[in-house]
Amino acid sequence: MLKSTIKHKNVEFTELFYDLVFVYAISKTTELIHHLHDGVVGGEAFVAFIITTFVLVDAWMLQTVFTNQYGKNSFLNLSIMFIKMVILLVFAGMIVEDWHNHFDYLCWTIASLSFVLFVQYFAQYYSHGLTKAERISIRGFLGVTGVRVFGMLAASHFPIATGIYIYLATIIVTFLMPIYFRRRFERIDINFVHLVERISLLTIINLGEMIMGIAPFFTLKTFTLSSVLYFTIVACLFMYYFSVLNHSIDEHTDTSGIFLMYSHYPIYIGLIMITVSMSFISNNNANVHFVTLFMYAGIFMFQWAVIANNMYSKPHLSFDAKYYAVQLWIILVGGVASYNLAHSDAAVLHITTAAIVAITVHSIGFFYMRNLKERRRLKKKTIKR
């Protein structure tokens, strides 16, 4: 059974430098759904947004796992990282509404990125000192990246009408392959603390995109009470996330981290949906009921994906049925009230802010009371001794 490494592994400066590319890439991904067509986000644009998010986050996750388990600031790894950054910048440049006009180049870029990842794992496979379990695990990653390379190259050789299905099938299959190979991955150690920190950093990048989204409300001409409410929403989402994924995490959790990684896809998608929705609330061309539903769909995805990660919390901080009921009730009441008052952008903003503040205060209050009870229990136990 896998035992996550307890010794802390520091996040390297090279990892932080690598993340800078994703600041730009996430900004470009957000633009895919930052345009309204007849008052709503188009279906094709939303699908493109989802697929692009999967590709970017998947590339980031594969690199994070490699660094977590084998990463060293060697000349080879640094060279490969810089090459990947160049490819990611090219890929980000192609994240536009009319992406289908350069579909073949898009496929080649993803194939190139996957091939570089394949080379990195391949070089590690033949390095000295690896155990049999580590080689078995690496073969799983070689399978994922290899399938994506061949799938993307195959898709690029067909007209988009046919190639798009190969493209989508490749993304979906390689997205699910790590679940199939999870037994391979569970054979080797993972530094859980490092993994949580890295994944949290990508969440910070998404929250940074949200800050950029509300920045236009903070000029001398536009600053109002609404500006404060927008910032309150962002701040509370930050506090809500880190109350669960930072302060309550059990660093000794016995896990491969697969659920942690997969559960963050809806977190990232949800945050971006909230980001664009906040800019749509006061848009006169927006379908107000659609915007309200779209925003609350993002909030719901974010909220329950974060809650799901309570499985990694310390035992005394595990959520109970009452916690789930209160959290669900707050968002449902906020969503229904906002939908019924959707024609008043001020009402929607005030209600949404109140709902997010409420779930955040409830969550932090829950952890505070549980920690207080645990301290009292330990104090009594010490006195008895």
C-alpha cells in the first residue's frame, strides 16, 4: 500500500517560473467564454473552453507529478521545461474563437507538448537507481502521453469534420487513463504536501484571473459599493478553498493523490465560470436568467468539489450531514432568490455575495469549533495522565 512521503518537499523556483505560462494560458482560456451570443455563452464556445481547460490542466498535472516524484533541477529537466513553456505559449496563442481555422496546427502543438512529456518520462525510465515499481508506474505515464501523441497526429491528418471526433476521443481517453493505471501509480511514494501546494498554486492563478476580471470595477469612475462586493466574493472564495485545502489537511494521509487532482478540474472550471459571470451581471445584452444560472453552476461546482476534498482532512475535521445540509441550503436559497430577481443586477450581486459569505463563515466556523473541541479533548487527556 502506498505511503505518502511525510518529509516536506519545497516547491522549486523553476516550478513557479513554469507556472507563469499558465497565467497567460488561463487568461486566454477564459476569453473563450467571455463573449455573449444572443445573450448567452455559445455551446460550441463552452465545449472548446472545457476541452482547452482539460488539455492545459492535464499538462500541468503530468508535469507536477513528475516533479513531485523524480524532479531535479538537472540540465535535461530544465531544458525540457523551457521547451514545454515555448510550446505552451504557442498553444495559448491559438486559444481563440475561430480555433477551427487552424485545427491541424492545434493538434500538432498538443502532440508536440505530449511528445516532450513522453521524452521526459522515457529518459527517467532508463535512469539509474529506479525500482521495479517506479518503472511500472512510469510505463503508465508513457502510455498516457504516447496515446495522446498518436491520437493528435491522427486527428491532424483528417478534415476537421472527422478529425474533431478523433481529437475529442483522444482527450477523453487520455484524461481517463490515469484512473485505469491508478494501481501502477499507487506503487510508489508521493509527497502529498508538495502536491497540495502545487495544486493550490494553480488555484491561486485562477483566482488571479478573477482579480483581473473585476479590476475594471476599481477605477476612479467605476468604483462603487458593487466593487467592494465583487472583491468580497473573490476573497471569500479564497478563504473557503484554503479552509479546506490548507488548514484542515492531514499531511500524513495515505493516498496517491489521484482524487485530489481530478477533483480540481471542476474547481478550476467553476472559478472561471464565476469570473466571466461577474462581468456579465451588469451587461445589458446578457440574458439575465442564463447569467444567473451560469454563475451559480460555477459556484456549485467549486463548492462541492472543495467539500469533496474533506476526505483528506484530519479525522476530527470531517464534515457531518448537518454541514452538507447547511451548505446546500445556503446555495439553493441564494440561487433561487437570484434567479427570481435576475432583472435587478444589484439584487443578484447582493444576494450572491451574501450566499458566498455565508458558506465561507459557516465553513470556517465549523473548523474553528471542531479544533476548539479537539484542543479541549487533548487537554483533558493530558490532565488525566
